[in-house]
Amino acid sequence: MPPMNEGIMVILSSPSGAGKTTLVKLLSERKGFVTSISHTTRTPRSNEIDGKDYHFVNIEKFKKMIGDKEFLEYAKVFENFYGTTKSVIFQELNKGNNVIFDIDWQGTNQIISQKLKNKLLTFFILPPSRKELFKRLSNRDMKDKLIAEERMKQFDKDVLHWKDYDYVIINNELEICYDQISNYIDCEISKKKSNYNVDQIKKHITKLTS
């Protein structure tokens, strides 16, 4: 366990379209978490701002950062690179600030494997159904149905990594989902037992993958 004056790290991951980015924003706003802003080589969406949503860089710059060992974690997702720089994260943690990450299972595994001194909590967010996931993907600044279908295929692979996480949460209603995550974080910090039900999650995984 880190000293009491050091911050904790909380990771939210999910298959594309399950809602983790919205939840990360809520946790940052309501619980005062510092959001880790990833670098990425992908093109910004219409509503995204450089330096706020992501640091958008070209592939040459990203590869140089890899070579300079600037990343705490990085991964290639849907032909684009995403990565978290070390320096800003450790500065915030050392100041006692809690940091929240919006990253995929590849990056999560990299951070877990480093066995950092700061407390780490990991959450995997699931959609309520495959039908709802496809609807969200189709409505999310994606006019091309082929892109949504590609992400549905990737979903079948990504969902298998739920076992690597401390908690798995079903995002049916946003506020309920947020309350669950917030409660589990508070229980972990205060070392109180939570009401987490892994059997319920296993049943939901079976429904999503059958």
C-alpha cells in the first residue's frame, strides 16, 4: 500500500461502445479524479478537442515516444496507437491526486504487470445486451454500419478479458452504473466489504457471448 498522501489509480476499460468514456468524465467531475489524457494517432471525432479528450499526434511522433520510453502503457487498437505518458501520471499521484484511466485491456495488463506502489483498482464495463451495443455504436458519430459491425466482431474478443479486472459493471442505466463504481471505489479506500456479485456477472457474460 502507498502512503496515505499518495493518490490511487483507477482504470476503466470496456469493449468499444459500452460507455466507459462518459463514466470516466463523471468520476472526474464528481469525485475529483484527475483524468489521464492519452496520446493517440487516430483522427479526432467531430466533438473532440486536442489536449482535452486526447493528445492527437502522428505515427512518427508516437513511435519516437515509444523509443524514448515515455509511455506507462500503450497499445494498438483498430489500426491506431494509444498510450499513457509516465511523467504526468506520477506527478499527480505524488501530489496525492487520484488518477483515472480510460484504456483498453492491453494497457491495463501492462500497468498491472508493473506492480506499481500506488493502489490500483480496475473496472470492466459491459453493455446490457448485444442489441443495445450495436445501437450505441451505430449512433456514435459513425455513419458507416461496417465500422459498427467491425467493432461488434472485436467485442467477442475483448469481452473475454473481463476476468483480468477487479470489478465488472453492467452499464444499463448510466447513473446506476456510476453509483456502483463510486461505491466500490469508496469501499476499497475505506477497506469495507462491498456487495459485488461475480455470479451475476458470469451469467451476463454467458448471455452476451451465446
